[in-house]
Amino acid sequence: MKKISAIICAYNEASTIKDVVATVSDYFFDEVIVVNDGSTDKTDSILKGINGLYNFKYIFLSENKGKGFAMATGIENTSSEIIVFIDADLTNLQEEHFVQLITPVLSKEADMVLGQATATLINYGVNPFKSLTGERALLKKDILPIVDKMKHSRFGVETLINLYYQSTGKTVKYVMLKGLVHPTKFQKTSVIKASKQFVSEGREIAITAFNNYDLMIKSIRNLIIGQKNESKN
């Protein structure tokens, strides 16, 4: 059986981080890694307070370096073959959600599995940005080639990972995580702050796509080839 690690990257998630870590630690993961990406709220004190209650590796980054750097740090600190990324602001996490994410990778049905929270204001069934999800499972060996690029991608990290997998012809599967609650930015903060975050994150996504133009071209080429093969069948 392959070893499985859960990586939780957090930035100012004091209201949910304890429950997320507690839930993930209760299940079958061989290792749980929590990366605190320079939080300025009580996230650090909460994690230090529960570190003796739950078995997880805690990594504190003294300054906010972005989601990409935090995810890359988690990858570099795990010894497991399978990695499951879990957002730190979720509620109603269930064991079945982890099973849904991991099973297709274990059975070799997919190289990467992307999970969609269903209990949210956004209908992920028709959302064009559904690939920008924090819940994903994959093989460590597949993502290692882009770890250094991830460190500089900030919020564009999910775009980078998706482009890389598409450009290399990897199989990606989407699963609906029934009952999982993922709040929107407008639920977590004020309209003004949420709007500013959207603009900033949109910029980071655009920069990541531009800096990885070669992956984008390969992804489009593979998509066209795939569509042609489907039409022949």
C-alpha cells in the first residue's frame, strides 16, 4: 500500500484551522503536514496549541510567500507517494471526501483528482473555474518536476499544476464532494477586501499562465488531439 500524506496550507484561517486539522488527523493518512504561510491572526497559536493533541508536522513560514510556495514546501517535506491537498477553510469534512479523492489515484483511474465542494454559493457543475480547487490528490513523483516553479506562482499555483498535467497528457478526474462547505471570499471578509483579493489573485493567475506559455500551447494541442480521437471513435 502506498503511503498517503495530507497537506494543509493555511493563511489567516483561525476560525476553521483547528477543526480541519482535527478531522484530517482522525483518518487514515500516514502523515499530515500543516504549512502556515505567514498568518498574522491566531492561526499560529491555535496550531501550536493542538500540536500535542494531534499528530501532524507543523511548518511555520515567517512571512507570507503565497499558496504556491506553501504547497511546494509541503511537497518537499513529505515522504509519501500520494499527496492530498486540503484547504484550511473548509467545514463538514467527511471520511468519504478523502476516499473520493484518493481512490481514483490508487486504482490508476486518474493521475490527479480534483474535488468540488457542493455546499457553496457557486454551482461547480457549471463553473468554468472549477479546476481552481484546493482539494486535489496526486502522485508525488508526477508533481516533483514543477516544485521550483510552484514556489514563484503564488495563487497561480493551481493554474500551473493544471497546465502541467494537461501538457503532459495526464488523466484528470473531477469528483463532487457532497456536503463539503467551502466559503467564498465575500463570505469570509468585506466586499471591498474580497474584491481586492479577486483582482490580486486574477493577476497572479494571468502572470502564471503567461510565464508558462509553452505548457499552455502543449495543453491546447493535446486537447485538440483528444477531441479528434473522440470524433473518430
